Amino acid sequence: MQTRSDESAPAKLACRHLWKVYRGEAAPYFEREVSAGDAGALARRMRADGAIPAVADVTFDVHVGEIFVIMGLSGSGKSTVVRCLSRLVEPSHGEVRLDREDLLGKSDRELIDIRRHKMGMVFQSFGLLPHLNVFDNIAFPLSLQGLPAPERNERVSRVIQLVGLEGREASFPRQLSGGQQQRVGIARSLAAEPELWFLDEPFSALDPLIRRQMQDEFLHIQNTLKKSIVFITHDFLEALRIADRMMIMRDGMVVQVGTPADLILSPADDYVAEFTEDVPMVRVLKASDVLDSSRTVQPEMPQRDADTTVEDLLPVLSTHREGIAMMRDGVSLGVVTAASVISALAHDRHQHRHRQQRRAPEPPRS
Amino acid sequence: MSRLAASRPRDWIRAVLVLATLALLALQDVAGWLVVYPDAWVLPITPWLNAFMVWCVDTVGPGFRAFSATVDVPMTAVRELLNWLPWSVVLAVLTFVAWAAAGWRLALFTGFAVLYMLIIGYWTESMNSLALVAISVPTAVGVGFGLGALAFLSGRAERVIAPGLDLMQTVPAFAYLLPILLLFGFGPVVGLIASVLYAFPPMVRNTRLGLARVSSEVIEAGLMAGATPSQLFWRVRTPSALRQILLGVNQTTMAAFSMVIIASIIGGTADIGWEVLLTMRKAQFGESLLAGIVIALMAMVMDRLTAAAATAEPKDPGGDRGLFARHRNAFIAVGLGLAVGLLAELIPFLKAYPEAWEIYPAQYLNDAVTWLVVEHAGTINLIKSWAFFFVMLPVKTGLAQTITPFTWGFEFTPGLKAGYVALALALVLYMAVRRGVGRASSIAFLAILLFFGLTRLPWPALLAMATLLGWQLGGLRLALGTAAALGFLIVAGVWPQAMLSVYLCGLAVLLSFALGVGLGLLASEYDAVSAALRPINDTLQTMPLFVILIPFVMIFKIGEFTALLAIMAYAVVPAIRYAEHALRNVPAQVVEAATCFGCTRRQLLWRVKLPLAMPVIMLGLNQTIMFGIAMLVIAALVGTNGLGQQVYIGLGDGDFGVGIVAGLGMAFIAMIADRMTQGVSRTWQERLGPTPRQ
């Protein structure tokens, strides 16, 4: 289920056939090599035996500088996956490679070192230390490393500025609003300047308006820092908004991996299609998704970047019926016309209806 | 008749037991052993225990005594330091500490308390007590924190520590004293060790709870920040759990102080508890009240001080946070102490308070009490004899013995007896038809109990009844445990004393539970009642048990009635607290729903809130019993004849066997009552299902 995008970029983090089995001994299940096709059957067998495969045969890559979103409903295993990646939870089986090095083989000492310098994590309920003020909370990872005070203070001030918490340094977590607390959480996770950034439903505990604002700020921060990110959410729209690529999980298994447009235009199954139903297509689809490659670019056509959303193209299209030239890095990719937009959207709707007719009895969960 | 038919087998067992009880009573002239366990059958457990103890003291005693001598060194040092310090220094430093921890109100109160000790002339005694506390609290906190952390970190350690704590909680404080006394010899060290042993369990419990309750995300955040295991424990887990841990410090401090006071009964400490005991024994109530107030004030200051530390919000020190800034208050306290100390060198009365300035109004107090007692002798005696003849005696020795022309004003003629039996039978029949055999048997048993009295019921019947109750409330294990524990009391020959204890404590618990639930109910409905009760409850609960006795002894003199009142005064507190808490915390949605159906306030209370609050109220009963048993031993000081008295006899004569058998007996009774009431609470809870979250 690998996708086309960014195949060339090196993988920062590679996760192969990852399993996490709770309740019961997991090792006997993996004595024989598990081939990809068997995973579902194996998970069913575990459940029948009373074990709980929270994560079953999960495979994906996170590329350098990419926002990789894992989306799933509660109980889908997404939080367990991210904890396996940071080894907060010890995986039962599989392989995790960070910068091509085997993460699961690292000793405790090495792991502490990796967490101190290479990983940062943001938590849903913030996970702030109640007895420390904002400054000390953010400085906490650095002071654990024993970084000298001047350098520590300088780095903390920098991230405080980055998340816009100037002036609140002396406040304690309980004196802050949810949004501000999560800014502290974000700043703390960035203080050690990690390369890999885990965010576990960072905005789920916030009010919708604040959530939206925080998403914008998060994207803004990422534009300047270019971290490699694993972002967990149960909110499909949030995933679409921020993902470079995303993975949908259900019952511990991967349902689909792809760009937001991949998922919307060709959902792998009914489960994914159900999420896409209420999505405002024009906001998600980018110009590059609705190209008419048979047309050639004319000089009088207006030019737009290939990442522009269809929504932003519509006013331009209404005055330029002949089409818009799509550019990326100065090279033209093709032409978007009203017809190509309509055919992309119609194709999508048609698929939905088709699926709904097929989807008679609800498939049993778990 | 359907109820009768639907009765379960165990209801019929109960009925059979009731009939068997009657049969035993009928046979008591023929075979007295059925009613009173014969002395000849008593196992010589006491001599065995004494022999064991002699062996113990001979073999390991020297080691313990050497330890005791070692501990004595720092203790003497602290005591001498506190006594050497000029009073003005102690006053200044303590007041400053109170101000720093909790603001000027507590500072004012602390200053007042210290001045009171000084002016009343109990300075040395107070400092001696304080010295004991100053050593025992840090030790108990250290031990408790260590064990709590160990129990948290290691599952194996927890499996040992948790049941150990349960056991220690139910063993009355005095039972600790005896073995310690024999092993460590007389003197203040015994008080110290007893107080550490008595005080550390709450610290363990709170430490473990606090550490376990730190949210998993905080821990994960610590791990992701790259904390090593020891950094995670000391810099993430412990500070996050600090509030709960400090709550443990508060409880441990109060327990340690309470035990320091109780331990003074051994003597040799010349502290404030000894002063109270001494004067109380000499019936100098004015004096013992004055000394008791010192204890009460010390308890209140310690409680408020440690509680303030537990609830204080972390403050930002600000600035560059150098050594001085971080420990500013400590520096100021030391500086203040030094300054006042220097001043005291110049001004003599700041160093040694002149005796001439002491005010000791004991005589006035004694006169006032005498006046009160003489003036209201009629009322006091009326209350006393009424309670004694109409409430206490019937339960203790039964109506058959109690009703005489002298007590009730008429003879318990055969005709009246027949009437009583007929009335009871009618009630039993009615219950049998309406509520089934089980209830009817219970009523029948109560009727028999009231007629013959608890102390005169046949032991096999009581044993069987208690075992059955244990089976019903807690299953087979509790039934076996109950039978074994009561069996021990019987073969050890302390059954009669045990029944006296059960009678006194049971009566006090029933009355205080009824009173407490009533008050709690009012407090839950009326905020004004709640606000009025809270400080009274706080005071009663922080007061060392000793002190509660004083006012009751002053007015009602020594005797069982006084003991009853004292136990009630202490045991009523948890009943009130749990009832109010339970009723106030009934899920709001349920109350709203019931209101929408048109419940009146009364219906809401009786038909919605009370049933939902029942599990927690039953936990209140559990605590009421535990408090009652704790106070029972203390109350034995003022004349009761139960196991508590036996403990004193053991202590007084150094008779280990007698004391330990009595102590164990009380512990067993406490444990049975504990498990049974918890069983009841659990049954209620299961019937209600899991509490809806809200």
C-alpha cells in the first residue's frame, strides 16, 4: 500500500510489521515468519485465544521533513503505535529503524540518549509537571541532560518565543488555559531540538476555535523547523489539514496509507470512504489532483502553484475559462480547467454512491 | 405466605440458631458450660506467651536495649536543646515558620499557643513532648516514604506491605506498647518507637497512592525528556505526587503526636501527656484541663501547619534564584532565632520566664467544676442513671435483671415477662409473614438479647450467629476467620471481657452512628449546619484521644457512662463526615432527573439520595467502629471492665501475656467488624452497579 509521494526522500523512521499484543504471551505467535497476507488471520486467532493485538502488522515510513498523520478512532491502536515508536511501549514483534539504526535493539542507556537528543513528544493532556513553572517545565528536558545554565536559558527563551509564551514564564500550569498549556507542551518537546517529533492528539483536548488556531501555528512552526513528524489524531479533517501523508488505522491494522488526496479520491474501502463522505472536496483537493494533462499550457493562461487548493482556483477559473497553468518550481505541470475540476469531483461522488449501495450490512467490528 | 416460602436456606439456618439459643438458655441450669465457658477448659495461652516473651527478652533483648540506648542519644540531645533554648527564641522561630507556611492567622494562633504553655507553666513538659515529636515525625515520615515507594516500585514488596498495614490499622494503639516496653525497657525511647510504629502507616499509604496516581502522560513526558530511572522517580514522580505525600505527612504527624501523648502512660518522660494522666488520676480536673489544653493547642498548630504545607500552591521564587533566594525562609528563621537569642542574653526575662509571672487558674477551674457539679447534681445524676438503667444495663445484663423496683420503679413480674414474650412472638410472626424467616429470626434474636443481656448469652450461640453473619456478609473466608478469631477469645478465657467490650463499644457505635448519620443528613441539606459542624469535627479529630476524656470525666466522674460518652464523642465524627459526603455527592444528573419527575425535597432525600449514598454511609459505619475501638482502650482509663482494662493490667504489671491476649482480642474484634461492614458496603455498591461518572 505504499504511495507514490516522496518516494525519493530518505526515510527518517521506518516501521516494519510492528505488533503489540496485550494480555498473554506474544512470542509463540511469531515463531514462524508471518507473511503480510496472514496478519488479519493471525490477529483473529489471537483474539480468539483471549489476547489483544492492539497493533497488528503496521508498516510505514516517515520521511525527512514530512508530517505523517496516523488517524483512527479510539481503540484503533494509533496511540500504541506512536508509543512503540518511542519505546514507551515495548513492541511485541517487528522492526523500528531510526536513521537506519535498529531502535528496538538499543540498550536503556542508549535509548535515554536518543530520547534526550533525537525525539520530542507532545501529549493530549499536556503532561506538564505541576510543581514547575512554565520556564522550568520547558527547561526540564535540558536540565535532565545537565546542560549548563546559560545555554539552557538561551534555548528555552528561543522556544518560548517560537510558541508565543513571552511573559508567562513564571506562571504555573494550573494558571494557564488549555491552549497555553499545550504551547508549553510544544515548547518543551522542542527545547532539546529533536529531529523526530511525536504529537499524540495534541489538540484534541482544546476548544474547536483554539484547535484551529493551534493547527495554523503548528504548521507555521513546522514551516520554519522542518522536523520529521508523526502526528496522531482521531479527527479526519484535522488530518487532512495538516498531513503530507496519512495512515488510517482500524482495530490495530493499517487500512490505507497515502496523501489526503489519495484517500479522498480513491479510498481503499468502505471504512475510509465513510470518513471522506462529509469532506468539503474543494478544500482538500489541490490543483495537482485535478490536472487535465491532455491540454497544453498556453502563454496567456494565468499561472498558479500546484499546491493551491481547488477552492482558491474557483474564482480564477470563473474568469479564465480556457484554464490555469499549474507550476511547480518554475516548471509547468499541466492545465486545470472547469471541466477537469468537475470531472474529478463527479468521479468522487459517483464512487460514494456506488459504495453506499454495496454497503448493506455493517461489517462487524473487532 | 409467599415470603415465608421464598426464604433462603441460610434464613432457615438463622431460625434454627435462634431456637438453639433458646434451648441453650433453657439448659443453663442443667449444663452451665453451655452458657459460661468453664475456666477449666481455658488454654494456658497467657503463660505460654509470657514464657515466649521471657525467652525473647533473654535472647534478643540486649540487642534491642542497645538500640534503645543508641536512639536515646539524639533524643536527649534534641530535648536538651529545646529546653536550653530561651523561650523567646522558640516563640519567634515557631511563629515565623507558621507565618511562612500559612500566613498571619496561623502565626497569631501559634504565638498564642506558645505563650499559653509558657504562662501556664508547662514549658518544660511541652518541650519534652515536642522533642519526642521532633524525632518521631521525621523518622516515621522517612520510614513511611521508603516503604511506600518500595510498595509502589515492587509488586512483591506490596504484597507483603499492604496486608501488614491493614493489620496495623486495626490493632489498637496500646497493643504496640507492650512488646516494645518489654523489649526496649522503660523510658522515653519506648514512646518514640511506639509513636514511629503507630504513625508511619498513613505515610506509606499516601506515598503509594500519590506515586501511583501521577498521570501516565506526565511519566511519559519525563521518559521522552530522557529521564533516567532515578531522575524519573525523584524529579518527575515524587514532585508530582507531592501533595498526596504531604497529606501523608500531615496524618503521620497527628498520629505520632497522639501516640507520644498516649505513650506517656508508661511514664519516665515528664511530658505533657504524663501531666494530664497524673492529674486525672488524682481527680484534679482543673489541672488536667489546663494541661489538656496545651496538648490540644499543640495538636491544632501541628495540624494546621502540615495541612497548610500540603495545600500550598507552589510559588515562584523569582529573581536569579541563588542559594539565599531558594532557602530565604530558612535563612530568615535562623537569623531571627540568633537575633532573639542575643537579645535574650541581654534581657534576662526573655531567656527564663520568671515563675512569678505564671498564671495557674486550676483552682478557679476546680471550683467552677465543683460548683457546676453540685449545682446541677440532680440533672447530672438523672441523665446518668437514666442512661444507665434504661439503655446500658438492658443491653449488658438484660431486662430480666435490670427491671427492679429500684431501677425502673416496678417489678418484672411473671405476667410482664409473659407480656414481653407475647409481644416479641407477635412481632416475630408478623415479620415472618411479611419479610421472611431471615428477618424474623433476627428480630427474635434481638428480643432474646434484650431479655438476657449480651454478657449472659450462651457463647456457642453467639459464636454460631457471628459465624453465620460472617458467611452472609463476606463468604466462607470471613466465616472461618470469624469463627477462628472468636474461638481464640473463648479458649484464651477472655470471652467475658470481650463481651463487655463489645457491649460498650457496640452501644457507643450504634448511638454515635445514628446520631452522626442524622447530623450528616442535616448538614447535607443545610449549609449552615454543615458550616457549624465542620470546625467541631476538625477539632475532635485532631485532638489526641486522651484530651477528649477530660471534660466528660469532669462532669460525670469515672464510670462506664463517661466512657460511653467519650467513645461517642470521638466515633461520631466519621459517621457525620461520611454521611454528609455521601449525600452531597449523589450524582447531580440523578438528582436533576428525580426533581424533574416532581420529587419533593423529602422524597428526594429518602427515595433517591439515601439509597444511592448507602455504600459510602456504610463505609462511615466501618470508620465509626474503628474509631470506637481505638477510643475504647483509652476510655478504659476511666473505668471500664473490658479488654481495654486487661491491656492496662498487662501494662501496669508488665504481664505480657495478659496484655497481648487482650490486645489481640481487640484487634480480632476490630478486624471482624471491619470486614463485615466492608462486606455490607460492597453488597450495597454491587446492587447499585458502578457509580455513574459525572
